[in-house]
Amino acid sequence: MQPAPADPFRDYNPGPYFCELTRARPGDGDAAETLRRRIGMIGLDALRARAVAAETELVNLGITFTVYSEASAIDRILPFDCIPRVITAAEWRRLEAGVQQRVAALNEFLHDIYHRALIVKNGVIPGELVFGNANFRPEMIDFPVRFGTYVHICGIDIVRDGAGEFLVLEDNARTPSGVSYVVENRHLMSRSFPDLMAGLRLRPVDDYGRRLLHAMTEIAPQGVDDPQVVLLSPGIYNSAYFEHVFLAREMGVPLVEGADLVVEDERVFMRTTAGRRAVHTIYRRIGDDFLDPTVFRPDSLLGVPGLIGAWRRGNVALANVVGTGVADDKAVYAYMPRIIRYYLGEDAILANVQTHICREADGLACTLANLEQLVVKPVGESGGYGITIGPRATRAQIEAARAALLADPANWISQPVVSLSVGPTLTESGIRPRHLDLRPFAVTGRETWVLPGGLTRVALKEGSLVVNSSQGGGSKDSWVLEEPLP
Amino acid sequence: MTAGRETPLLARYAEGLFWMARYLERVENLARLIDVTQTFEAAGREDESWFALVRINADEEEFARRGEAASAEAIKRFYLLDATNPTSIPASLNAARYIARTLRPLISTEMWMQLNVFHRDMTSIDPISLAGDRLSRLCWRLKEGVQAHTGITEGTFFRDQGWLFYQLGRLIERADQTTRLLDIRYHLLVPAAGREERRVAELAQWGAVLRAAAGYHAFRRVAPPGFTPRDVVAFLLTDPDFPRSVRLCVEQVEWLLGQLRGRYGLRAAVRPLERIEELRAALLSRPADRIVADGLHQFLDAMQRDLILLASEIGTAFFRDWRPLAQMQEQRQTA
């Protein structure tokens, strides 16, 4: 008889961090403990073998993103960690409400700044931050948007501090990606680790495509009976192409590229075998700048000449609407608690990470004085680029950050280092704590629906706080437990 | 005639399906050709035997650009390893996978997955697999890979107009490849000894051509006793039931175009259908003896040209509204 494998959690120690699996939380119905025990029964060796097989399956399925270096393009999988992150029903209730509140505020804010801009007139946010923002689109002023929904698809990055408090790190109101991994990770878990899931009551994630299509149908121009929805992708060389494929398939709509569309008489058509066919809603995964070479960047080959004209005529709906980037700017982020209070008359359900705005004298002074303790971020970048984490930085890196700050203070914010929560993660040295975040996805047409859970990203390097896929991050399945049975 | 469900198909997808199928069919047929060349290899004159392959693919120029002597080894590498040769197996697989990526929203996950893995395995062939008896096994794996693709497609791909375009590409390529397979005889060496010896050697070669087309046993079932080479020619060109005969391919193409016109209301199918009429007339108006007597090679050349015209007619009819996408797809056609 084989001896039972040693408990792989024996040496597991999350230290000062909040652990998303081993920390006891009320009302989880023992699910986390069950999961921990099951992992223990599988044992480290078998777990590793199965994890390798699961990742091979991702390669074969081509569930990949593309990394571009100077000379080459390599298809990579998003590394997959087989130990899920567990979110209790109570935690999810709070997260869901917080995300809905945040999306509502973002949409109110966008509607306001593109109409009367009362929030600026009332002095809640500096006008310069809004109107001087590179993502502010004058074309949007007074433009009517159905249901006042500007941000149809929103991803909100949420972390958890040492006390277990959820904090919003960032809003993604342009073209947030990652939702395909949420669904594919769940499918992979059910194929590769059915024994971990057996009998646990988890909120399903399969409904995303149907909800998304429904919202895209709702926002189509009024008077169209059976709207044709398409997903507009930059094409197979885009790093998120797999996700575009996934979304088009889940919605059952064509994935089009710019050259598939043509605008005539301010109407958008796609080129089919039977000639041209009208298009009514475009879920575009192309940045504002590239949408229409006749209006924005003239060198864009990805877009559709005349698209913005057709859209302004109300003949086609775009999701997300043009000009939402002004709302997810890192500088505007700092004002989100005030923005929520201003429009909704409520406190933010999910707090922000404390943020110093370096465009303001106080914020800059405070940042410069505490560079060693703070995370300094450029306001316009995404993907984790350009960040300096003070406590981890070398002398030279600190000085480089100081120089950059002084050169252009308005380009920077700073935040204290958040002790991100951890989850047990399979590593070469066994099961070890690794830092996590969570990106829930909200879909809004007439109303907002939040996909249960979201994308859990994990920083696979020991001690690393950067979870971005471009910088060595991986992902985990995110389990939202059903409400306990009465 | 009933109109089908309103499922619009992007012209780009239709073109992609057409060409993906063509490239994969080409891989299978090239593997068949390589296999039969190996079998034909005349002892002591291997290089000449292999050069027949270059000629029937009309690749003399492309090969000459490599600046290599036309050795058997160089030609095998040219077709099995050299992705810069547009008619090679790795080039066809690269093209098929590239297109499949653009078609992922449409094709089944299983189709994509098999092709993804097949492509990976077959574009990293170890040169040692080209040597000796391994070559035949490699050809077998290539054929089997495409056949797996075909089977998965048959069992999982939705049968709307996309399927029709996929089949169109496959069948036009297959017809073209059968004419090339037949043509190999023209380029091959036959021992110049006595009449009887020559007759036997020729029959052996035709037997190998039939085997390469997977038609040997079917032919034996329908062939007259004491069959001659022209019976083989007639079988591969005009047999109504053999899946690789030019006639059956052309008739299926006609059916597919009819479906596009009738079921999906694509009136543009009319022009390609007219081409089919001409093709069929050329194919069936003369008995095989006459074709052989008048010059089989010239006949096959004309047939290949007609198939190219048919393909371009289909392009104009259905893909025209899509901006020209693929120079690479024309390379072979203009070669």
C-alpha cells in the first residue's frame, strides 16, 4: 500500500497577509476547508502532473495571448494555477453591490462631463483633469447615448489589504480584457480537477455571452427590430485575439475586422457572400484612436472610414462609447469616492486605495518625501508598466522615479503599498502564498449585471505584487459560493 | 426552393474556409505524391525520379532559386521541410493554420485544436524522418492528420453555407491534385527494354498511381479483365463513384454551387456553374483512348487551367466584396 501523500499545506504560511483560502470566514459553509483537504488528498506530485496536463491543454486549445518583443511574436498561455480562489457569498454580495455602484457613478460622470459638466462647475473635480485629459472626446459633447450607458463593459481591479478589506485599485472603462479566462479557467477546472469541485455549490460563469449579447441588443439604435451585433477586432495579431474569438462565439455574432465593414450613406454594413448587410451594434475591441481614420488617427488601418459619422447619425451603436477613457484615468480615479457621493449621494461601498495626486502641490510634496514607502504610477499607462514600488526599488530606481515626477508631476499618482492578499499557489517549492487581485466584469445595457467572481490574477514570482500577464502573472479560477441553504 | 435561415456569412470567412480546405487537401495529396515517388524511385536514377515531382508541381523555377543540385534529398527537403517554398507541406500547413486562426469564431473548437497540434507536429519534422523507410511513415502521418481533420470537420462543423465553401475548396483542390497525380506518369521514366517488359513496368507504375490515389482496389473491382493504362486514366478522370475522380469532384462542386444558389439565394453562383458545364463537357465528350491518343499531358494541363478559372470565378462571385486578402493564396495559382 502506498503511504498517504504528505499534507502539502504543512509548510504553508501566509505570514502577515490575508489568505483567501485558509483564513476562516463566516458563512463559507466549510467549502474552503473542503477544498484544502481535497488538495491535500491529491498530494503534491499528482497535483503537479495534473497541472502540467491542464496547461498543455490550454496550449493545444490555443487559449493564448501574444507577447511581442522587438523581433518576434510568441503565443503564450496565461499561466494557470490549479488552486482556486474562494469568494464567499457574503463577500460577493458586497463586491457585486460595490461594482454596480461604481459603474453607475462612472456612467453618471461621463454623461455629466459630456453635457453640462456640473461636477466641474461645482468644483468637485478640476476641469483640467477632465477637459485636458487626452481621452476626453469633444465629439461626445451633447451626444445622446441610450440609457445613459457609456461604459457597457467594465472591469474593476480590486485588491484586498491585510485586514481583508476590499479596495479598488483601478477602473477599466475602455476595453477591459480577461473575461475569456474566467470562463475558460472554469471549464478547465471542471475537466482537469472535477474532484476538487464535486458537490460544492458554485455560482456559474457561463452566462456571460448571453448577457453581453442581450446588452448589445438593448443598446442598438431605436427602431431596429432584430439588430445585427458584431465584434470588431484588430485581427489575429492582437494580443487579446483569443478573447475576441471567445466573445464572438459566446454571443454567436460575427467577429469582423475593419476591412469587413463599409460605411455608405452613414450606415454601416458588413461584407458577406450575399453582398452587404446592415450592422447595428459594434462591440469594438479597438481603441478610440483607431476606430475611424477619417476622424482620429489617419494612419489607422484597423478602423472603418466613416464609422464615427454613422455613429453620430445614430445609425450604429458602439460599445463602449467613444471617450470613456477619461473616466478610468488614474488621476480621475483619485476622485472616485467624491464622484460616487456627488452623483449617488452614497458612500463608496468599495473604498479606493489612498491616492496622492501629484498634480496637486500637497500630493507631490508628500510623494517626494515618502518615495521609499510609496508605489508611484503613471496615470496613462496600463499593463503594469512604468510603476516604481518604493520599498522594493533600488536607490537608482527611486532617483529615476523622482526625476520623472519632477519633470511632469501631473503624469503621476502615488499610493501606499497595499499588502495584497494571497492565495495558496502551486510553485516549484510546493504550495506557497502568492499575491492576488480580482477583476470583476460588469455588463450594462439598461441595467448592470456583474459576472459572479471575475478574473483572479496571481503574481507567480515570490513576493511580487505585479499580477499583469505581461509581467509574469498567471490566473486562477475564482469560485463564488452560492448563498448558504436555509 | 426554400430560403435557408438568415445566417449571413462574411465574405472573408467564406474565402478563408475555401482556402483552408484547399491547403489541407493539398497537404494530403502532396504526401500521396511523395509516397508514390518513393515507390517509383528508379534504382540508380533516384534524382531523376524525384525531379518528376518538381515538374508536376510546376516548381522548376522555385526550386532552381535554391541553387541546389536536384538531388533526391534536396527535393524531399524542398517539399517536406522548406517553409519558404510556397508549395511545400510546411508552407501549406502554415497557411492553413493562419487561416484557421482567422476562422476560429466559426469553426469548431475540435477542428481548431486538431489543426493546431497537427501543425505544430508537422512543421517541426526532424530531417531524419525523411530518410529510408521513415519517409513512408511520415507520409502516412501526414495523410492521417488531414484525414483526422476531415473527419472532425464532417462530424462537428455546422452545415450552413460555410460548409459549402469549405467543400468547394476541398473538391476543387482534389480535382486539381488528381490531374497532377495522373500527370506524374508523363514525367516518369520507363525502362526502354523489350515491349513486354515495358508493358509490365508501365502497369506497375499505373498500379502505384492508383494506390497513391487510394483507388487501387476500387479500380480492380470495376476494371475490365486485361485492363490497359487507358482504363486507369478513364477511372481517375471520369469514374462516377470514385471519390478522387475528377468527374465526381466536379459534379459535387456543381451540387454545392447549386445549393448556394438555391438554398441561400446566392445568385452569383450562376457564373461558376457555367464554368462547370464547360469543364464537364471537356471531361466527358471524348473517351479515354482519344484523350490519351491526343496527348494526356496537354489534356491535364487544360483541365488544370479550367479549374483555376473556376476558382477565380468563385472568388469573383462570392469573395469579391471583400478586399483582396491573400497574395499568398494566389502564388500557387499563378505559378
